[in-house]
Amino acid sequence: MARSVRVRNLAKSLDISDTELLIWLAENAPAVIARHPADFLPADVAERAQQALGRAQPEAPAPEPVERRCAECMKLPAKGGLRVVEADADAVCDMCGSSANKRAALAMIGAFHARGLKRLLVVGGGPGTAEDLRHLLAGEVDIRIVDGEGHRNAAKADADLRWADVVAVWSSTILSHKVSKLYTDQRASFRDKLVTVPRRGVAALCTAVAEKVNAPAG
Ligand SMILES: [Zn+2]
């Protein structure tokens, strides 16, 4: 059975002031003499007040967007609006898809962005790795790849070196001495841009380049 309730208790439960409730009562339930917060209200009036003045329950908040990342990707900066949580070891990472190449590429892209760099020149590497690199860096880092066995003249090499922010000489891949020499002979002028990558694989290249970019100048 509904019970009468004091004005102040009802106001409190509605999260409004006693005065607000008394004003509402004066306007909407003039038959009820309630002038003081300690006055009692009949149950039916209390119920009407509750329906009229009760705040609508806030809608359940949308689930917070969560990005599950592998342990390695936890080190990368978070994107706006996403809460980053560490994924279980056997789960696929939202960031890199649990691909070591993608992970290394993302770290390298991050290093380029952090320093406002845009252009990477890769000297050497086979056709497969070139395609992988272009795919991984698409839209993020401009890449120019010099075929390790192709023909390049000094003028072209010079233009490449000037164009690039970072020059990776991929010494472990098919890379003729004639080609690499074009890029490393000018080491004195472009020393700050050059990094030699002694290991094979896209991940190794990206990691070496990121380390180079992240290393303090000098
Ligand atoms: Zn990952």
C-alpha cells in the first residue's frame, strides 16, 4: 500500500530542492496544504509528483570503444576515443593483426610522424619485399625503392638522396656494389639520413629505420 511521504524526503529522492517541490505542489496539487518540508503528502500526490518531476533515467552509455592490442603494440600511442587494453596472448591484435611486419611498420610510421618526416628511400630489397613495404606504408610514408640490381646513375642517386628524409641501405638483400656505392659514396653529405640495415625482412628494415629516426641527433 502506498504511504504518505514528507515533502523533504520526496524532494531528496527526486534530487530537487524542497522549494522546487513546494512550488510544483502549489501549482499542480492546490488541494494539498503543504507549506513546509516536514509536511506529509498523500501517496497519490507523491506519486504524481514523482512522475512529473522524476528525472528520466540517463540512457545507458554506449559501450566504450576498445582496442585490443598485443603486448608490443601497447607501446604505440593510443588513437583518439579508443581505450587500449592488452589482448590475450592468443587473440588477434586490433592494431597489427598480430603481424610482425605490420607492427614494425606502424612503429616506423609513428617515428616518422613524430618528427614530421615523410619520405623513405630504400636501396635494395627484392620485388616481394618492395610490394610489402609499399602496402604497409601506403598513405603514411612516401617510399622510393631502388632496385639493387638495376641501373642508376650518379645524378639520379643524388636526386634520390636529396628527396629522402631517411635512406635505408639494405645490405643483406640483393644489392650490387655498383648500386650501393652510388648511395653510400656521398655518405659525408648525407650521413645524417643514412642507415645500413644488415638484416633481411620487412620487419627488420622498419625496425632499423625507426631506431635511426628515434636516435638523438648527433
Ligand atoms: Zn599488435
